[in-house]
Amino acid sequence: MLIAFLKLLSRVPMRWYHRLGVIVGRVGYGCARTDAKRLRDNLYGSGVCSTKQEYRALLKQIISQTGQGAAEWFKAWYAPQEEFDRLCVECHGWEFVEAARRRGKGIIFLLPHLGSFPVAVRYSGQRLPLTVLYRVPRERWRKPIVLSGGQSAHVSLAPADLKGVEKLLQALKRAEAIALPPDQAPNSGGGVWADFFGQPAYTMTLAKKLQRATGAALIAGFAERLPHGKGYRIQYHPVPTELFDEAVLNRVLEDMVRRCPSQYNWSYNRYKTPRAAIKKRRAKA
């Protein structure tokens, strides 16, 4: 019944979700003090703003955009296909995806939490076989919603564990595509420290390992949210595989964020030290 209700909600016009999202963003910023402080600290420390006036103006935009991203989630996954196609009003760089596909080595999409992650996933997944890495929600009630969302978007989901990694590897060996959120700090030991906006961040090694194991192409992308619920502008661009590592990965992510800083998830705890990283340090000591 819950899934049926979500599909019914998805028929509400996107502009209504985004209007609601502005309110959600302001309320969330006022109530979630820890996330609000992290947002301010991460934004200020990034150096993307050259003046205090720019910082204050961008902060206000981020608060609204964060709320819109939360409000549009159900719409992005469950909207009827015809309406979803209308919402994707622009796409730049798909020719790079087609060129990579012709190589027959598989594709690794690097899709950060910038703009609308579900829109970027769904747009890619409806054009080629796609397996997406996801972190299993802690709340049991959220898991069927996430799995149903992936099914609605016609993508396969791989949990962030060893079985999921094997699923990603097999997809690449079949010359299919996979999608990774490169700005997600790994919980396992599969990470190294690399600078992100000038600060050390525990960064996934999975993208590099999968690319080197399969020779897959690397494509970075995101779906930019257009104003007033008018839709999305999807962008893709190739990432050179030569000398690709975690430092290069973070620079690619920085470049994308600078294109659209108001729509990045600045409140995410990007600079946390996972337990696995602590154990690594102790083992080396």
C-alpha cells in the first residue's frame, strides 16, 4: 500500500514539490543544528566563495535546494515515464557515453550527490543496463521503498558490501554500466585519504579498482535542477583513465561541484573518520 501511495503522490506536479522543498529546507536547517553547522563549515572551508556576501547568498540557495532535493525524491523515482521524459529537458554529453559503450569494456558512472541523484540514475538506466551501488538503509521500512524505487527506474541495485561489489564487477564484465556515488565515504576499509577542497577526506578506492580490473570507461555526470520545477539539465563528461586514482577522483568531483555549488549536499559528513579507517591506522602503528 505504501508503494501504491508513493506512486500516486508522484503525479503531483514537480513545481509543487519544489515549492514545498523550500519550506522543508528552511525548517530542516533550523531544526537539524548539527547538519546545519556541518553545512556552514564545509561550505566555508571549501573556498568556493570569495566574499562573505557570496557566502551568505550561496548558503541561502543551498538551504532551499537541499529541501527541494528531499521533496522531489519520490517524484524522481516514481513519476510516470512520459512525465519523467518531459522533465529531462536538456542532456549534454551523452555522445561520450555512446562512444564508451562502443568500446565494449563497460562504463563506470561517477554520480555524486549533486543536483538530483535519482534523476541522473534513472535517466542513465533507461538508456542502458545499469547497476547502482547503494547503502542499505538502517531503518527497515525504508529498504522496500529504495528497492521499489530502483525497480521503478529499471536499474539493478547492489548493496555496499562484498556481494554488491561482486555484482558490480560482473556487470562490467558483461560490458554493462554501473553507477557509484564517489563522494560517499566508505564504511569498510576500502578507502584512502585524499584532499577534497583542501581537506583530507576518506575516499573510496572502489572506482579505481573496478576500472583497473576491467578497463571500463569513466563518465562523470549529474542532473542539475532547473528553477520553478521546469525540469533538469543532465550533463556527462569523460574522465581520463590514465593515472586515475583517488586524488584525481576528488578533483573531478570538485570541478562538478564548482559548476553548480548551490545543489551539492554540503551537509554530508564528508570529512568523518570511519571506524575502518581508525582500525587501519592502528594496524599500521
